[in-house]
Amino acid sequence: MGRERIRDRQNDDGQSGGGRAAVYALFAIVVLASAMGNLSQTAVNAMLGDIMGEFGLDVDLGQWLTTSYMLVLGVTVPVATFLSRRFSVRQHVLIAMTFFLVGAVADLCAPNFGVLLVGRVLQAASAGMLMPLMQTIAMTRFPCGRQATAMGIAGIAMGFAPNIGPTIGGAMSFSFGWRSFFVLLAATMAMLAVAAVLAIRPSDAPDRDARLDVRSLSLSTLGFGGLLLAFSEASSFSVTSPFVWAPLALGALFLALFVRRQKRVSEPLVSMEIFTSRQYRAGFIAQNLLNASFMGVTLVVPLYVEGLCGGSALDAGVVLLPGTVAAFLLNPLAGVLTDRVGVRPVALVSGAFLATGAVLMSFLDADTPLLVTTLFQAVRAVGVSGLVGPLTSWSLARLPGPVVADGSSFCIAVRQACASLGTSAMVLAIAAVGASSAGVADPALAYQAAFGFSAVMALATLAFIAVKVR
């Protein structure tokens, strides 16, 4: 019954409530709020040294500021489906914004590491609530023929914001101190909250009687949390370490139990009806391959530039800059092209760019000019930017309206795990090959192995698109 009310609410909102202007205003607010969450996720990487210095932290403890964000975001995402049933869109948005604003203020005023960590957790929870909502709005409130365009615009929050995060965070930390970044976040989110109050009209909740299945939430948290923790720890410990295999095994077990329970309860946290769509299944796999391929590159490129080529952090930022620009410009363009010519040609061309750039990067060595490295990275980034929005919109396009939020939430959660897996695999490749070839072979082999993993995933993405995306 609740799912039917969601369909009615989506249809009503798409036809009334201020028409297109109201939808555009809502979408703009949610995209910008989601961008703040993704910006915060990566910006702290560039500020970590200053934060650790102020609080006297070692690297292992300091890294929890980034690890916790990834973990909480991943386990919060499935809750967005419950929020979309239990609360109106206006309430959903304001709840998420409140979490973020409180977290940003806590980090701004943090007297110790504990308060700072709590603030990060609240911001991550907000991001997990908003990203599925953003995609659901794009797919259910925009008319057919405009959904890929909307998803391309949403790609700015998913691609541009996290890419530009380290640049903004590093610049603000260097110029004004690391707390200045949280001033920016708090001020921006406060303005967006005011805009939300003024622009988003009150409406009835789709299902006020909806209840949160605590058992499903617990299984989801333990499942996704275990996988994310295992993949995160794999970059610091051996694969045979209990810190890796124990959370991996338990995470897989709890995730299997979660999926099983969703098929048996009348009001699942995430409806497994999403996998009855062949198109969703294909898009789900393609997106996971894509995330395994590209997310770790933003970590490995600075290691390569600074560790092997003797460059500076500024040099590493310049190498990554084209990817940032590409994400801002090409995400919307790819969406427009998808609406006009269909997903297959856009995905094939973008997949070819991704694979070409990734393969070329697997041949980089210490003597490769940074200009060449920048060019290869730019080619790869063009491919990523051309795939994120089109694959997301295509995968969700055939789902019934009431389960679009479920499809979006589950895919985002799994994508987080695949991105973490890809990043850990690349870091492990650097460590393993570097250790085995120390003093014997070209030290570039370690980075070539890491970029080689990305290339394999990129080629797999292109091959899968060629066979399944039509």
C-alpha cells in the first residue's frame, strides 16, 4: 500500500505543485546539498596533516576521519528508502540538511578528535540520505526524454564535487586553517536549508504508518559495513590478516541474510523487485565495474607523481585537474546526448575513452613527462564523466516508480563497496610489487601494476557495455 502511495505522490508532484519550476528548484537544492556531502568526503584528505598536527594524532587514528565517512555513508544509504516512504520530500531534505549542518558546526568548533569524528559521521549520514533522493527525483519527476539530462546534472554532485574537494580543502587549510572549510560547509548548507524551506512546498508523507524494519537495517549495516571495513583495512594489513578476512566474511554473510530477508518481509527496507529488471541488472554491474576502475586512481596518481616522479602536491593536483574540469562539463553534456541519441553510443564512446586512458596509464614510468601523464589522465576522465550519469539513468529507467528509490539506494551502497575494493586493490598492488622488486627491478612496476588493475576493470566495463547496454 505504501509503495502505491509513493507512485501517486510522485505522479501528483510531477504534474502540480508549481510545475516544472518547483521540480527544478527542488532538484537544484538537493543536487547542491549532495555536492556538499561529496565535497566534504574528499576535502578532509588534503587537510588531514594539519588536523593530525593540531590534535596530536597518528596516521592510523587520523585516517578514521575518512574511513568513517565512507563506512557511515555506505550503511546509511539504504535508509533513504524508508525516509522516502515515512516522510514528505520536504521533511526528508530538511532532516538530511539538519544532520549535515550540526555535523559541520561540530567540526568547526571541535575541541578534540572525538567531537570531530562525530561531526564527520553526521555529515556522512546526511550524504547517504540525499544521494538516493537526488537520483529518484531525476528519474521520477522529470519527463521521459529529460531524465538522462537530469542525471547528468546530478553527476556534478557525484563526480565534480569529490574531485574538486581536495583542491578546495587544501587551499583553505593552507590559507585560513582547516576549520575555515567547515565554515564554508555550514554557511552553504544553512543557505540551502533556507532555500528548501521557502521553495519546497509542504506535502503529505506517502505512508505515515511505515515502520523501519530494525532487523533489516541491522543486517544491512553489518553487511555493507563489514565489506567496506574489510576493503579499507586491506590497504593497511595483509589479506590473510583477521582484520581483513573476518569483516569480509561476516559482511558477505550478513549481506546475504539481508537480501534473503528483503524477499520475505511485506515491507522490505530495499525491495529486491529491482533485480527483476534485466536493464537494472546490467546497469548495476556496469556501474560497479566502473567504480572499481576509477575511484582508486585519484589516490594513486598523487602517490605516483610525488613518490616516483619527484613532483609536488601541486604537480599532482595539476595532473588531476582535467578530470575535475571534465566532470563539471561532460556530465551534463553526456546526459543531454543520451536523451537525444540513446545510451548505447554515448556509453560505447565514453567506455572507449576510459579504457584507452586507463591502458595508457599502465605504461607510465619515472621518466614520463607530467604533461603526458596529464593527457592520459584527461582521456580516462572524459570516459568516466561520460558514463556516470548515462549508466545510472539507463539502469533505473525501467523500474516501477515506487522502487526507483530502492534501486538507487542499493546500487549506491554497492558502488561504495566496489570503489573501496578497487582502491584497496591498487594500493595492495603497489605494496606487493614494490616489496618483491625492491632493489632489483624498475620501481615503476609497482605503479604500473596498480594502474594495470584499473585498466583491466576499465576494459571489463567497456566489454560489458558492448554486450549488455542497448
